[in-house]
Amino acid sequence: MNIQLIGTGDIANSFYAPSLKKLQEEGLVDEVQVYDINKKKAEAFALAHGFAHGGRFDKADAFLVTTAYTATKDVVLGLAPLGLPIMMEKPPATSYEDAVEMVDALEKHGVIHQVAFNRHYMPVTTRLVGEIGELPGGARIINTTMNRFQRKETTFHTTAIHDIELVSFLAGCGFSSAHVTYNSHDTSFIISYVMKNGTMASSLFLTNSGMVRECVDVTQEDWTFHASLPMYDTVDGNGKLETYTANKLASSFSWSDGPAYMANGIYWEVKAFIGAVCDGRQPAETLESALDSIRIMEALRDRKEVVDL
């Protein structure tokens, strides 16, 4: 399979490039072509990673769109008429209205696509979902905490969507309601959700906490699962999952079998995308499935307390 990588920013350099190199070694990827609106950046990126450079879209079997989120819509709308598979980085759109326009274009041209919500594919998260699935009823209460430091910019909602969408993924359904409480002292906030299956959830965003960390607690009938997700170059490099019952630690899991681009799920999600393309099936992480998360992201942008879902 020939991959066209569009965009040469930090995420592409640190995570997508080594993932694609490994997939080449495994025989799942043939040629990787690199394109960027800045031709010199594309040439330097391709040279650094041993890829080809240029916009030979006619040679592509699939596209990986890793541009800045503000450019994703225009890139996807431009690619959609080709009818070739597309994986796009998150957030996939700057607004709900733009996302709907993109969904319509992708459906019109029958494009297999995937939004790169890499937390779905972290080994720690995969283990968590597997353990939740062994209990009757699935997750009943979900609490997440996203720690960041010195994140006082007005665009933090574009980071928050990663956590918001993870709640939906762990609950196994969409949102019924969402309410936001903003801290009057800083830019931190809490979102309270009720999911369509009745699961209760909350997300605490600490934007200036002095560290980068993401934790998840899932509770179900005498069981609690505590996951610390792997964050590159932070206090949790590999992540960890602890399972508790009867007030005791029942099991502990930490994944340390590979580099950051594997621990954080990007290698695994690209591999899953390629597998879906080869099978001719649509991955679960559709743009349409992310519409409610985009609505909540948009509400955060506009400082709304009640989200109209």
C-alpha cells in the first residue's frame, strides 16, 4: 500500500513517521510520499525519514492528513472526490457545521475514513476496554482527569476533545447531555455527562496544574479500574492500569514493549486503518461518530454551560 502523508508538523515527525517506517519493515506499507504546502519542509522531512516527497496523489492508495486542525477541512474536502481512504488527525473540524459538511462529502464519494483518536488504540486503553467487557453491564461511572501546565490559550478546547471523545468510547455510546462548569479563578473546567446508555461521567480539565497527565477511573459493581494513560515525555511515559475489587489490588498492567509512538497508540491506529482499507470496511472512528464531541468542543470554545446535543 502506498501512503500519502500530508503535513509535516511535530505529530507527523515524532509519531507518524516512525510508525510508517515500522509498517514498511513489516511489509504493510510500500512507498510513503510526503506533501506539505511548504515544499522545502516536505523535502527535509522526506529526507530525514527516508521517504519520497511530492504530491503524487495519483500513486496513493490512502492518505494520512496530519495538517494543522484549521486546515483539515479544506484538505479533506479536496481529497474526498478522489474516493480514496483518508485518516485525519483530531480535532477533525473547527466547528460542528464544518464537520457536517465534511461528513456529507465523505458519504457522497464513499470514502473509507478514520478520525485519529489515538487513545482508542493505546495498549493500556485496549486492556482497560477488555477488562470492562468481562463484567456485566460495562462501565457505569466514568471519571477522567486531564492535567496540563501553562495552557492558558483560548484554543484549549481543541485538546479537550481528546478526553471528551474517550468518555464516549469507554461508555460505548453517545452523549445524552453535557453540562460545563468553568472555574472563576483560572481556565480549568469540569464537564458532567449523562450517556445514552445511562452511564454517568465527568471530566476534570486542569489547565495549569504543573504537569501533563491523563487518568481514567471506571467503576462498575464493586470493581474500579484506574488507568494512567501514556503521555510522551511526561510523568507517565508508558501508562499503567490497576484493577481493584474487595478493597484490594486485583491486577496491574503496564506496557513497556516499545517506543512512544506505539505506547500512545498511533502506530496501532495506523495499522488498524490499513487493515480496514485492505478489507474494504469502514473503521468505527467515523467523523459522524465524533459529531457530539465536536458539539461539546464548540460549546467550550463559546464558553457555554449547557451543550445542545
